Amino acid sequence: MSKKVLVIGEVRDGELRKVSLEAIAAGKVVAGGGEVVGVLLGEKVDVLVNSFFQYGADRVVVINHSALKSYTTDAYQQALLQVIKTENPEGIILGHTAIGKDLSPRLAMKLKAGLISDAIAVETNGDETVFTRPIYSGKAFEKKKVKEGIIFATIRPNNITALERDDSRNGEIKQLSVEIQDLRTVIKDVVRKAVGTVDLSEAKIIISGGRGVKSEEGFKPLQELADVLGGAVGASRGACDAGYCDYSLQIGQTGKVVTPDLYFAIGISGAIQHLAGMSNSKVIVAINKDPEANIFKVADYGIVGDLFQIVPILTEELKNVLH
Ligand code: FAD
């Protein structure tokens, strides 16, 4: 049965985030030939409607409101509940991002809907929608079947492939006015930390450093490798705790969960809590001077040796090959 599915877009730096494009593809599967409706919230966000259409949305609901300029739980929740009430969808999909993780349980509770969080795949089987999600820190996968009620899910970035961009596509745009009131939080200013330019959760290539890099300075060769590959720099908690880098780079059980195409673990021992955040990466390369390091158990390629010798050589070689 075809369904109407809302895909809630997330805007960052004036663009629709990649995970939102992936959510459109997931929405298409859930809709089963029905209508995929993109939802754009913000202030002056109309310019982004085309991205929704190019990647497969049939219609876009736009909500411009000064209270939606920066994310706050209250304002976004209020606005989205009004969209959901107006559109009455059978499915809702959004990214499993910091915003998605904050919003989705609140919306699900208000809608009295179940929530499938952190899905990495979606398919349909007759009248069932089946989501796959990792459990036990990525050591196993479970299938969640939804047969009735609102199909509500968040999807993990970098797992569901967005549709091929098609500039010839367009669709209907609907402007919706919403009432937003009694806000408990007001954002006065947003100050960005000066960290890497590539978003870790959506990066295709991640170069992570651990306590083995030994200092803040020790991250420099890793940043150079990341620059050559167009990747993002990540870290173990060991490196963050030691003060070598910012906690926003931490990958693992209590950090970010990532699934890039290529993950470098450099000077990282491979503690279970670190593996929880990266072991589902498609290809893992480990560089460690200890041949017994646990990280080699999950690595596809391993290099035993001193990272300060190996990483610069690797960077030079890749520079020659890629540029
Ligand atoms: P270490 O274990 O000290 O490993 C350093 C590695 O560098 C060693 O293997 C060593 O051989 C290698 N090395 C040293 N010098 C060189 C060199 N010159 N060249 C090459 N290799 C070298 N950890 C996370 O990462 N993410 C989490 O989210 C996280 N959450 C946690 C939650 C809880 C509740 C707890 C208890 C722990 C958590 N941890 C987490 C911490 C985790 O248990 C480990 O302590 C941490 O991952 C270790 O970081 P590391 O591998 O960088 O350091």
C-alpha cells in the first residue's frame, strides 16, 4: 500500500545535510510509490527546496519563522507537530543526528507512535516495513518490522544511499505558517568551535588518532593525511582525555558512531568502547607499533610500526597518486 511519508530536513551551513538526502531515499522505500514530502524549517530556507526535489521529494512544506533560525527543541517540536497534524502522514523519517536524536523521541511520545532509531537499512515486505538497526554496539543487527501505526524512524548517516541527483525534477511547494510560543530557550548567538571542516558523522574517510599520537602536535601528520584524502580527523577517548584534541572528535560508545568507507585507526589500541563507534566502517586500516593491539582484530589492513614514520610516508605516496 502506498503511503505519505514526511522527511524532515536538517540544514547546516545553508545546505541540506547529506543525511537528509539519504532520508529522502529511505522515505521513498517506506512510501512504496506514495508521496514523499520534504519538510524544511528555518528562517529564509526557501532556497533549499530544490535539493529536496533533486533527490526525490514529490512535495516540500516550508516553514519560515524567526524562532526556527537556530535549532531549539521547543520551537522545532512545536512547528513539526503542526506540520504532522496538517499533513497526517503514515511515515516520518529523519537523520539520526544530534537534532534527530533530540527531536524524535519527543515527537514519537506526542504522537503515541513507536520509534525505530538509528536504522541502517529499510525495505518493504508485503505490507510490512522492515528496518535493520545495529545492537550491542554494532556486534549484531536486528530487524524491526512495522505493520501498523505511524512508521517513524531515524536513519544513521552514511548507510542508506541517496538517490542520484536529478536537476530536472521539481514539485509543489507549500508554505505553512506555524505558531511558536512559550519558548524556554532562546539562542542569542551560535559560536562554532574551530574544528575540521568535514563533518565526522557524514565523512566518507576518517583519520583517527589515539593516545599513541602523544600530543596535540602529534595530530598534525594525521590532519595532513586527512587533507590529502579529503577526510575528517577523529580521535579515541584516550586522545581526548589526554587533552590532545577536542571531545567533539571522539568516536566510540560515548562519542560519535561513524560508518565511513575508510577508517584509519592510528595509535589506537582498539578498546571495546572505541570499536563500538567505528567497527561497522567499510574498510579499516590500523597503524600501531604493537602487533598484539586489539585494533588489528577488526582491521582489514594493518601496518605495524611507528606512526610518526609511517603516516608521513603514506601521505607523500597518496599525494603522488591522487594529485
Ligand atoms: P591506548 O589504549 O593507550 O592505546 C594507545 C595505542 O597507541 C597503543 O595500542 C600503542 O601501542 C599505540 N602507540 C603508541 N605509540 C605509538 C606509535 N608511535 N606508533 C604507533 N602506535 C603507537 N574510548 C573511545 O575511544 N571512545 C569512547 O567513546 C569511549 N567510551 C568509553 C566509555 C566508558 C564507560 C569507558 C569506561 C571507557 C570508554 N572509552 C572510550 C575508553 C576506552 O576504554 C579506552 O581507554 C580508550 O579507547 C583508549 O584510547 P587509545 O586507544 O587512544 O589509548
